[in-house]
Amino acid sequence: MARVKGAMMTRKRRNKTLSLAKGYWGSKSKHFKMAKQAVMKSGNYAYIGRKQKKREFRQLWIARISAAAKMNGINYSTLMNGLKKAGVTLNRKMLSEIAISDPAGFTAIVEKAKAALN
């Protein structure tokens, strides 16, 4: 049986890593060993960042809803409880968008939540 040489796959793997490291500063984009480390670390940061992005957006939406709710004389947790009891199934993202773009509509939603609490 013929001997299989690994040069082609090795070069392919190295080039893939170096192409991922394109634009990195200094030797990190030129030398395979450093590029491999930098790509692995940036991959970890990207993975963590995808989780953090979800947390940060939810935090932002809650802050916006809370501020709009306070302007209507109700706090955030009471508003969310009222909406649940009223059967309003708007998510936080949409509630925050309504609070920004349509304050009158948000006030109507708050009134519905207040009515459900009484």
C-alpha cells in the first residue's frame, strides 16, 4: 500500500488558522504558533460574548420598561405582574420598543395592567 503524506492537510489546516488570524497585530497574523493561540482565545471571547449579548439586551429592555413605567406611576415588577394577570403576552423587547416609539400606547398597556391588579 502507498504511503500517505500529511503535508497537504497540514498546510490546509495552518492556512485556515492563519486566515482566521488575518488582521491581528504583529506576529499573531504571520506565525502559525502565535496565530493558533490568538484564534483560540478570540474564539473563547466570541463564545462568551454571544451569551453576554443576550444578558445585556435583556438588561437594557428592562431598564427602558422600568423608566417608562415610573413615568406612568407604577414600578417594573408591579407592571409585569399586572400584565401577566391581564393576559398580555408581550415580551420585554416589544414592550421597550413600544415605550420608546409610542408612549400613548404604552400608557394604555399600563392602564390595562393596573386594571388587572385591582
